[in-house]
Amino acid sequence: MSNIIIFGAPGSGKGTQSELIIEKYNLRHISTGEVLRDHIARKTELGIVADSYCSRGQLIPDDLMIEILAHTIDNDPLIATRGLILDGFPRTIPQARELNQLFAVRGMKVDYVIGLEVPEDELIQRLLKRGQESGRADDNLETINKRLEVYHNQTLPLRDYYIKEGKYTAIQATGSVNEIFDRIVDVIDA
Ligand code: AP5
Ligand code: MG
């Protein structure tokens, strides 16, 4: 039973690879972006607040995001026995610190971090393509650029944070979805 963080820029394939990982390893999956989009679609009170940040490519405030994550974990009793893949969280150093606390009181820990590394021009192409095909509201060039800027300024420092903790493994996340998945399986099985 492992708790894995899947880490990477917008469009790096966190969601795509998480689907394959949970199927093979029977883990639970929390995508904080999916949780927020569900609230936005249902127009809940939280959804209205979240939309004002997501639509501009900004991060939801840490306190609120941590509260949402704790609630999501506590609502899924299977996480304790099966383990978890966290996709899109943490995204700031304070979130990583809070995650350690939140896990510790639940008898959990971060086992390792899989970092999906993709050149920026490919990230933009992938997200623009999805914007044209299925239309996620934040997949337009202006918001994509903002998301990438926020990623560089607020989220990328976590790469060093987890390297220092000895938990980070970089995956070259270009090529086909299956090729990338094979690289991830090698890391998980090692
Ligand atoms: P979130 O939903 O996490 O979005 P994101 O980080 O911008 O990433 P994406 O979901 O767009 O990309 P992904 O890495 O999952 O890639 P995917 O597999 O989809 O967050 C959205 C927003 O919510 C944030 O901007 C923020 O406002 C808020 N939020 C979320 N978490 C938060 C937190 N912790 N704190 C504060 N705010 C938070 O792939 C992308 C596309 O590429 C797809 O179309 C896919 O089919 C395609 N693709 C995947 N792999 C390949 C491949 N190998 N080759 C070609 N195409 C590929
Ligand atoms: Mg995603």
C-alpha cells in the first residue's frame, strides 16, 4: 500500500497516467482539479469561489484547498487500506507541509513522487488541442499561459523540496501514453 504524488505541469499527463496507475495497482485517486470542477459544474458555494480562481488560472488559497483535501480523504474509507495517488496536490510548499501533517494524523505518509517532465511547447500544444476538442474552460491560450506561469513560480519549487527528501523520481513524459506508463511502472515496481 503506497501513497504516491503524481507531479507535473498543466498538461503533463497527470490525469491520463493516474487512470492507468489506479487500474493496475488498485489505488484510489484524488485529482484536486477534478474535485473543484465537479463543484463548479454543480454551482455549489465552493464551486462559485473555485471558479473565480480556476477560470483565471490561479491557485485556490492554500487553507481552503487543504480543507477540501482533508474532507475528500476522510470521505473515502478505501484510501486507508488501498493507498492513494494524489494528482494536482500539493502545488505550493505550504500545501506540502500541511500534507505531511494531514497524513501523519491519519497514519499515512508520502511514499514517493513521480514527476512528469515535458517541454513547455508540448504542454501548450496538448492543452490547446484539448481546448479545441472537448473544451475545458481553462484550456485557452491566455489561461494556459497563466497556469504555466503559476506552475513555475509556485509549484516547481516542490520539485527541489521532494528531491531533498529523496522522494522524487523524474519521468521523461513525452512519447506515447503507453511508453510513459511503462516508465512509471518500472519506478513503482522497483
Ligand atoms: P488541474 O485539474 O490539476 O489542472 P492542471 O494541473 O492544469 O493539469 P491538467 O489537468 O490540465 O493536465 P494533466 O497533467 O492532468 O494532464 P492530462 O492527463 O489531462 O487543476 C486545475 C485548476 O484547479 C488549477 O489551475 C487551480 O486553479 C485549481 N487547483 C487544482 N489543484 C489545486 C491545488 N492543489 N491548489 C490550488 N489550486 C488548485 O493531459 C492533458 C492533455 O494531453 C489531454 O488532452 C491528454 O489526452 C493529452 N495527453 C496526455 N498524455 C499525452 C501524451 N503522452 N501525448 C500526447 N497527448 C497526451
Ligand atoms: Mg489533470
